[in-house]
Amino acid sequence: FGYPFIRLAYGADFLPAYLPLSILSLGMVALGVGQIVVSQLALEQHFMIDGAAAALGATVTVTLSWVMVPMVGVWGAAFGTTAGHFTATAFLIYWFLKKTDTEPREFLPGMSDLSLYIKMLKTATGRTA
């Protein structure tokens, strides 16, 4: 899907951007998880943790990019940025688990979640639930 989209939207000259964008998309998943966790931490009045996670993630991003961009170019920047997002999210999850009574397994969907997703899918497609 990525190659045809890039070709259509930006032209063939931008096709080499596909792999770095793929690497960055993994970081966006981590960033999304981190946003959910930080929202809950903010609700529980743990505001400093978000700032610390952002600083840690930025430090990892800048350091890895500084080292890797001269070696592998844009791939190094993509990797550094993704690693920074994963580091910040791991930091947020660590503190979330430490500050709440949540077990790590609660981050994974269970059978009740699967049942809900199936019901929502049936409703969205017009099938009876």
C-alpha cells in the first residue's frame, strides 16, 4: 500500500521514503500508547512524569540521530526517532505500573475486549449483534 500511495501523492522521486516512513510508523504506535498512559497519569495528578518521559525520549532521539544519521542517513533519523518514542512510552508504562495497581497483563486485550470488538464490528457493518 505504501509504495503506490507515495508514488501517487508525491511522485516516483519520493519512493525511497517508504522504508523510513515504515520505521517511523512503528514509533507512532508507541507514541499512541504513551498518550493513553499519560492521560491516565495526568488524571491521577502525576504531571512531572510526562515531562520526564518527554525529556528522556528527546534525549534518546537526538543522541541516536546524532550518531546514526552520518552513518545511514534518513534511516538513522527514523530509527532514532522511533527509539525515542519507545523509550518514552516504556518510561511512562513503568511509572504507570508503579503508581497504580495495574498489572502488566491488563495492557493486553482479553476475551471480553474481543467480544466487544466483534459486537462493534457487527454493528458497524449492519449485521445483527
